[in-house]
Amino acid sequence: MTDGKNERAGDPRSITDAFELALEKTDARYVLRLYVTGMTPRSQKAIENIKEISEEHLAGRYDLEVIDIFQQPERAQEAQVVATPTLIKQLPLPLQKLIGDMSDKERVLIGLGIQEKE
């Protein structure tokens, strides 16, 4: 962890390290919104892929809302969605947007902040 001397001196690295350690100990809840256009094969594939990834890596720690922009166009406009499928990670911050059918598992994990970019 950090020593008290560095924290009292205002060493930003020790404060950051302590904060990151505290974050790792929490079970952050993920709030995800997937914007799709109807039940097209591409939309269905995106739904299947994100559900599979979420269950494997976030089991019990995520809320997924699927929003059909044909039925709720105002929601897409509010979220500034310009292409579908689009996944928006609302929480934990920072907000992230991923576009596509979510078939590139590594890209999705990096976008969700679950895996580091290699």
C-alpha cells in the first residue's frame, strides 16, 4: 500500500495507488445499454454476444438494457447514438461507447475496462 510519509507530503502517486486499490476491492456494478435496430440478425448477434461476455466476466454485477431505436428513437437521440448496434457503458465511469456486433471479445473487454490493452 502506501506509507504515511508520502501521503502527508501530497505524493499524488501514493494517493492514486490507494484509490485504485480501493476500487479493486469493490464489486463495481456495470450499467450497460445496447442500442439496436429491430430484431435484425446483426442486432440479435450483438445481444447474444454482450450477454455471453457479461455473464462470463460480470456475473451478478451488471444491468443490461436493450433499446430498440425503432421503438424508442428519442432514447437514441438523447444518447447521441449514430450507428447500431452501439453498447454504452454508463457505469462504472468513464462512459464508453462501442459500435458493432460485439463479436470481438477482446475489444469489448477493453472497452468495458475489464481487460487492459496489450
